[in-house]
Amino acid sequence: MADKPKKPQKLKARLPRGLEDRGPAAINATRAMVEKIRAVYERYGFEPVETPAFEYTDALGKFLPDQDRPNEGVFSFQDDDEQWISLRYDLTAPLARYVAERYGTENIVLPYRSYRFGYVYRNEKPGPGRFRQFMQFDADTIGTAPSGQSSAAADAEMCMMAADTMEALGIPRGSYVVKVNNRKVLDGVLESIGLGGDENAGRRLTVLRAIDKFDRLGEEGVRALLGEGRKDESGDFTKGAGLPRDAITRVLASTCPETGSNEEIVTKLALVSESQIAQEGVSELANITLLVAASGYGDRVRIDPSVVRGLEYYTGPVYEVELLLDTKDEKGRPVRFGSIGGGGRYDGLVSRFRGEVVPATGFSIGVSRLQAALTLLGKLDTRPEFGPVVVTVFDRDRVADYQKFVALLRNAGMRAELYLGNPKNMGNQLKYADRRNSPCVIIQGSDEKARGEVQIKDLIEGAKAAAAIASNQEWRESRPAQFSCPEGEIVDRVREILVRHEVRWG
């Protein structure tokens, strides 16, 4: 007996871990956010630039999570000449490459002020709210004076712009804070405990990442990570920096959050270390404090020694935007969002290509993270937008007539579509329009055609009326929100419906 032929196996549709599909509501919310951020950045004089999603891996360089393997932390492959190429890990390293290629030519105006937004990619273990692809929106100033007031003004400007962006997105003053510190202060302390120089870069980065968790783990958790290590609630153990007790005490003294005015905190930091590099950092913080106070931002931009930022390429001031609002997730659990953006000074990043110091400072908003926060806080409208006007097909032999109505609406700047399913059942066509969230539908049967008219059914008004009508008979007798009009008035009458219901069009 011959074997029965095997049924072809169906391919299982599945989304890779750490990625997400997004529908119209989420995309429209992102678009609205991005436009508000863009408006603030452009008000500050920044202009757009785009760089590709791929870069040569060595352009991203030693600032990856693990520099020993080219595809650890990033998604990488080798091209046909065996050079490693990676998906960008952030938007800063690609900008450094872009500027370095044009530096000193007529193709770039210095100081160079630009903004970029787009997806970045992390080859890391995904988890709740932790994706392998997410969107960032950056602004950077490159090529200012190497030190002094011009340099401090560029840093202060980033902090003030971050504050203005939060308020443009509907986050009220007092519900966020822009925290500022200077990595030079900590560098001076690390130098004094024997962690200076390139040979200690790995341990230094471990220290930075430990301190970066201050808001989540508190002093005791950070103390453990600076020492032998820490076991979390799941039992996973994270190896620490291995610092002796007295060194841990000195590091914590320079990074614990302080109370008082910005001026008072700067004065306290001046006592942390007498090293030249630490005192430079204190001086830069004092300049930023002066500048933000003069512009009226002193209550929104706060000096906070616990801010260090985990990446090693920062060389001076670092800043972080934290949301202070508490809310609850979809399961009713309390949520504190914490940091939704940050940045800092990175004077060494462009110099990797140039062999000379090129001052640079930048700020990055985590758009995906901020959107999740604003959605939970009710600051973003995530309701589906209204769909297109649907022109129904009453008589399948007159599709050309119906297509003409669609063209009239589209040429007037309105979203419109012809029903392209099986036109046999008018009820199904109306159900389709409902599911498309259409504001109204156009209907023309043979009687209306003979009179040169169409029926327009206002679905928004109809839904409101339906909620107030008790019986089907009453519904049939009232036929709410449905009216006739001459063919030549279709555009005007549909426009009236869109305007009345505040539907976006044109």
C-alpha cells in the first residue's frame, strides 16, 4: 500500500522575541509625539539629519556593552569583503562618524547643531518593557569652544530644551526633573582610589553602571555592586566591581543624592576631591547652574551627583530627565517611570576619527519608553483615528460611478475609499465601514441615481442616536443621521460632517 502523501506543513507565523508589531493608534500617537519634540528642537535652532541604520562595527567601537565580540550587544554581520557591519546601537556614534567625514569642509557649519530620530537596536535579553528595537530622538551640538562659557552654554541649553520638551508633551512643571552631574567629579575620585588609566577601563565601567542603578536599587544595592556583587530577587547574581570598603565609601560620598539648592550642592561637591579633574567638573557644574538660573530654569534643572550615565564615552556634564509621576499599569500595579531620556558631553567620540579633541554634547529621548509612560498617564490619545469615508457599491455594474465619488472626495483632500469586498450584501458593507471607524458612508441605489442624488449616512451621529433609541422600530422610523443630497454637493456635505465631528482631514 502506497504511503499517503504528507500534508505540507504550514509555516508558523510568529514575532521574534524583543520586538513588537504596532497598529494605527500607536503609530499615530508616536507621530504626534515626534512632531511636538521636533517643534521644540527646531525652536532651539537644531536642523534634521539622517544616518543609515547600519555602520561599520569599528565606528561604534569600544563603547559597546562587550567590545571583545563584534556581535555581542549589537546585531552584526560581515559583508562581502569580510568587514563587520552592525545595526546602530544608538544615534550618537553614527553622528560622530557623519561629522568626522565632513569636519573642516564646506559641507558642515560649525558649531554643528542637528537632530535625528529613528530606531536603534540592542542585541540584549528582552524583558517587560525592554525591546531589541526602539525609537530615540536626539539633538547634538558639535564643535563649540573647547571650554568656558560657550561649552557650558551648550550643555545648559540641552537641559533647558529637555525641560521645554517635557512641557510640550503635556507633562506639567513639577512632574519631571532634569538632573545634571559631571563625570569629571567621579573621575577624580576614581583616580584617587587607583582606578585611573586605560588598564582600569573595565572596572571603571562596572562602577559607572553600578551607580547608574541608584534610583532603582538605592544605596545598599549600589554598595553591593561596588563590592563583591549582588543577588537579585530572582536569585541571579551580578558580579561587583570588587572595591575595598574605604573606596566604596569615597565613591558613594561623591555620588549620593544631595538636598539643597544647586549652588549648595556644587559647594559640597567641591569638597569631595581636590584633584584637578574633579575641580574642573565642579567648575563646569557651577557654570551650568548660573546659566539655567539666569534663564529661569533653576527649579527644573537640578544638580544630582547620583547621575553618571552608564556609557563610558561621556567626558563631562551628564544629564537625565526623570518623570516624578506615579501611576498604575494595566494590572493595577504601581509604576514609577524614572528616566525617559538623557545625554551628556562626549568630547572624545569624534576625535576617534580626527585625532583631535572635538567638543560635543547631546541629549536623547527614549521615544518608545516615553510613549509608554505618557499613555499610562493619559497624556496621549491612543484611541483609533477615524478612518476614510467609505463609498458603498449598491450596483456592481456601476463601479465607475462610485469610483468617481471617491475621486471627488480625494481630490478635495479627504480620505476616501471604494468598498472592494463582495458587494452582494449592503449590511456587510456598513459593518465594514463601522469596523474601519469611518465617519460616514456614501450610498447610491437606482432610485437615487435617477434623481441625481446620493444618500449620506453619518456614522458618528448615528452611533450617538442609537445609544438613545430604545427599540428597533423607533430606529427604523427615525433613520438618524441619514440624508439625501445632490451628487454635486457630496464634497461640501461630507466636509460639514468632518468639521462638525472634528475629524482630521486634508
